[in-house]
Amino acid sequence: MNKNKYQNKIQNIEPTEVDSPSFSRRNFLTKGSMVLAGAGVFTLGVGGALVSPSAWAASAVGDHASETLLAMARDIYPHDTLEDKYYTQVLLPMGESAATDKDLATLLKEGTSELDRRTNARFGKGYLKVEQETDRVEILREMESSAFFQKIKGALMMGIYNNPELWPRFGFGGSSWEQGGYIDRGFDKNDWI
Amino acid sequence: MANKFDLNDDSLVVIIGSGAGGGTLANELAQKGIRSVVLEAGKRFKMEDIENDEWKMFGKISWLDKRNSEGPARLAKDFPHLPAWIVKGVGGATMHWAGVAMRFQEHEFKMKTTNGTIPGANVLDWPIDLKELAPYYTLAEEKMGVCGTETTGMPFHAKSSHYKVVAEGAKRIGAKCEQANLAINTESRDGRPACQVTGFCMQGCRVGAKWSTMYTEIPKAEATGNCEVRPQSMVLRIEHDKTGKVTGVLYADKDGNQQLQKARVVAVAGNSIESPRMLLNSASNLFPDGLANSSGQVGQNYMTHTTGGVYAEFEKPVHMYKSTVVPGVVKEWQDNDPSRGHYAGYELEILHLGLPFMSAFLNPGVSGWGREVSESLQNYDKMAGFWICGEDMAVESNNITLHGSEKDQYGLPIPVVHKTDHINDTRMRNHAYKTSKELFESVGALKVNNLPAYPASHNMGTNRMSERARDGVVNKWGQSHDVKNLFVSDGSQFTSSGTENPTLTIVALTIRQAEFIAKSMKEKLI
């Protein structure tokens, strides 16, 4: 019964550097998407503004990488009826940050190059030229644990599904207390059960 | 509000934590004329801080100090630094809870007697039974305002679309489904309004219809003049004298300065990760294995409930978000019937998530993307679903320990949370996935998604109650077997998890404990 008794005591007395909150946040960032929003890292920098694919392509990482990222974004959370702008408005702030954040620029450029390298090796063409979604997804699956992929995926999860502008398209109501909740607005409505 | 007690006042009860246990204890003692200081690690929020926004509230009120998850369970991989989903703020997890308030079943106090020894588990009977706790359950229901009970006479909530879909499915497969007993007002009661069905119970109730110590017990305690709440006060260690009695609590205040609050009695109520962590951090020459730990059970037997999610997609809209978060509970498998292939019971709690959280939990971790995920999310409005809540076997090696080298912002070793399934948990969860699928398919589900466990909001067992000092940390009053003026007042004192949500039982135990503390103080026993 006491087999764990001493485990409790691995209390190392020697002082170690204390994590700053910002460090902890970065740590969460790379490992799990859950705390992304908690740390307030991903906000929609462009609000609801319309961002055309070409405007996005003008950003720091260059045209080809930009187009590749957009295609990748649409493969990660494919919603065929959603316009490109909803994907690009997630990518744009990242592209803008890459202009001053060298590490981020490298991550994005190298990530897209790696995608092309892999599709070239498997299909003899760059990512954008691979026609079948299942083929592109096969390559993305191989890269899904990378920091590059998870950064794009995390940003998209917040940018698509936590975007109030899109909630009506998914049938989610968002904040309701201002309208008195649903007590008088159809909480019990169901015409098929 | 303005009560201010002296750091050197050694006649006080110092309560660590302000949630279901700590907040209730403060008020119960205050009403009896006993003065306390409540040390709360988190901030004090106002009603205006509460928003109907899942991620914003997650960022605002969650306990996000670093913790490590370990073990082979998927949770440790998906959420390596977030084993538990609980609150850092005045009110604690009663801000976040969904309001489900069910009593334990009789057999759940006697799991050892009921099933005998279960290999690989560390199961024990509680030192109390349902009969002993029943009057305190009544007091707890009265205090919290639980609807659908004889105690309050308050009616159930009206049936939401989400409830109707599940209830019909349950009916078709012959399973018992009931509306949930919720500590959420359906009528104005105790100065709080009736529920408006905002659909955001777990982000904090914006209108205050749901019971939370944040705006019930805490202000009531303060109004007596007998309670001072100190937010942003992180406990560093509990001090004791050479006889082994606790004498005070060392904490870091909001400016980071260390303060020592003297105490006559100390009650620990920081939830099942922080409470044992505090005791382990209070190790001394006299108590080398941690305070109150002669049994070696401090931090052990960590239980979270056996959980998972099941979300079905239908042809037509359900709009599950237009509902109290938990409108009903399928109770067909809540009993202990080993013929099902597992011991103990589980409940299927009808529960919705908003679209933002559904996208995070439908298939969490690195692989949760692609067309299958996005197509399910596209059907968000046509979903109905459950959160599986089943009894979790106590396993000694599921535990809270201190990290060997890594420290948090207060200089304390970070907690390491080890949790994995007992085989009984796995069997139970699989049974629940199977029955859920049958239920949903009986009403025409096109697709049924099984979701893995989320970070735990029900955390129990790490300072458990036991008849004998060698089997647990506290006695039937939540009083330490080793240190007579030290109490545990939260879910960490649970001997078994039961299948029911823990809050009502925490409050019932606390009301009972407050009587015991008052009597013991009066008789100068502590």
C-alpha cells in the first residue's frame, strides 16, 4: 500500500528557474490546441474584413507559399461552401507577423517547402498541382505532428469554428443572454421527434 | 466585504479554497458565529465578467498553472499540461459546473462490501453510509436550490429539444431517462432569478440562476462579519508546531509577498490536485512524507469518473445549444450489475457543447482534422449527445505527485497527474459507447461519434476518508487521522467516486463537517 509513498517526496530542493507565464503559454501552444484561445493568442486580426486571396498572397512568405498554405488550410478543415476569405483571414495575420518574426517566417516557408518536397517525391508534382484531396491528405497526415502543421491547424480551428461571423452557417447561436436566452425563443421546439 | 482579520489572530479557521467545499464551509461556520479567513488562489470575478463565450471564459477562469499529465491514457497525449478542467477564482469549480445535483446511491458507499476485492484496484467502503448523509443531502438541496426534488418543491426545467430527442431514444430501447435534478432555479428563489436557458451553464451563469458559491455562500458568509476572503492568495505550505498541530498557513499574496496567517483550525479545499499537493508541499522533519500522510495515501487513488463523449448526427435540427447544458440523465445503467461485464454504474448525461468546443473535443489531439471532422462539424445543429459519467475505480498508482525539478511561478514543484484506466473503466466506457449508439440509432442517427475523455472536471479521492488510519487520510468527518485540527473539505475526501456528479455530495459533507468543527471547537477538542 505504501509503494508510492516515496514517490511523493521527489521534492527537489535545489532552486530552478521559475516558468514565466509567457513561457508556459508557448509550451501549451506547441502541445495542445486547448489552451490556444485561453492564452488569447489567436484573435482574428482582420475582424470580419474581406481579404482576397491575392491580398493574402502579397504577404511576407511569397506567392507560392501563400497559395500552398491556403490550399492546405482548405484540406485541413474542408467546407466546400465556405469562401476562401474565411481561410485567408486566418492566414493573413500570420503572414503579417512573419514579416517581423523570423522564426515564424522560417516555419512557414520551410513547412510549405517540405510539403512540396514530399508531394514531388510521391506524385512528381508540387502540392498545389496534386489533384486528389485524398493524395494531398495522405501527405498532410505524415506531417500532422509537426509544429508547422499544428500551428496552421490550431489557428484554423479558432479562426473557423470560433468565428462568430460563421456561427450562423453552422447553426450555432453564440452569446444569448443579451436576448434573454432561449426561454422564450424556441428551446423546446422540435418538429420531428 | 470589509472584514479584515489579523495575521496573528490564532483563533481563526483558515479555509483554503472557495468552491463547493471551501465556500460552503465558510458560510456554514460564519452562520454559527465562527470566524474564518478564506485563502483563494484565483481572482474575484464580477457577474459582468461572465460571458457566453466558451474560449474567452476558458481563458479567463480556468486553472492554467502548469501541470503535467502522465500515463498511457489518450488524455495525457492530447492534453499533456491540462489533466483537469477546473477553475481558479472565487467560487472555484462552482462557476464552471453544470449544476447536476444527484445523491449517491446506497451501494456506492460500500463498494468493497458489494463487490469484494477487485484485482488491481484499491477499493474501500466509506466510513459513512447513505442513511447518515441523507439529512445533509436534504440541507444541501435546500441551500443550493435543486429543482425536481421534494426538498425544494421547485419544478423541473421545461423539456428542451435536446432532452426530447434523447428521451425518445431511451424510450425506444427501454432505458430509463429522467430530467436532471439541477441546482439551477426554475423559479425566483433565494434572491436569484429563474433560468433563462442561455445554454452556457459551464461558462458561469450570467444571470446567477445556477448555484455558485461565488454569489451565494461567499457573500452570505461575508455579510455576517465572520469571514474574510483573500483572493489571489496562493498557499505555499501549512505550518505546524512540535506537537504536530497545525498553526497557520504560509501564502503568497496578490503582490507576491509571503504572508503567514495563524490559525486554530485549517481546512483544505483546493480540489483533488491542489489539496494533496499542499499537504505534500508541507512535508517537514516531523512529517517527512507530507502532512497528514502516515498512511501514504495522500495524493493516491486519484479518480475522475470514467468518461467519454458520444455525439450523434441526425437528419434534422436538434439545436442542442438551446437548452440547459444537462437537461436530463439516462439512468438505466447506474446500478451495480456485474452481469454487464463491469462493476459499478454509469450515467449518460445529456450535455451539449458549443461549436467552438465541439471543434476542439470531437477528435482532440494532433489528428483531429480532415473531411470527416469538418463534415461532422457542419452538422453541428443536427447533433445530440452525451457525456458519459461512470464510477471510476480507485487505483493507488493513479495519483498526484510533485515534479522532481520543475517549479511553477510561486516556486512550488509542479504537480504530476498520473491517470490511466483500470480494466473495469475501459469495459464500462465501451458498454456506454455501445448503449449510446443503440439509443441514438433508435431515433434515426446517421452517424454516432465517440469522443475520448476531456480534461477532468470531476476530480476525487486523493485524500480519502477511511475507517482506519492506515487506509486513508481523513476520518468520517473529513478530519485528518494524524492532525486533529486539520480538515479536508473538498472532493479529495471521497472514498469512491460514485457515478453521480460530486458537488452535491461535497456540499452535504461540508454542512455535516461544519457542525463537527463547531462542536469540537466548543468542546475545546481542537
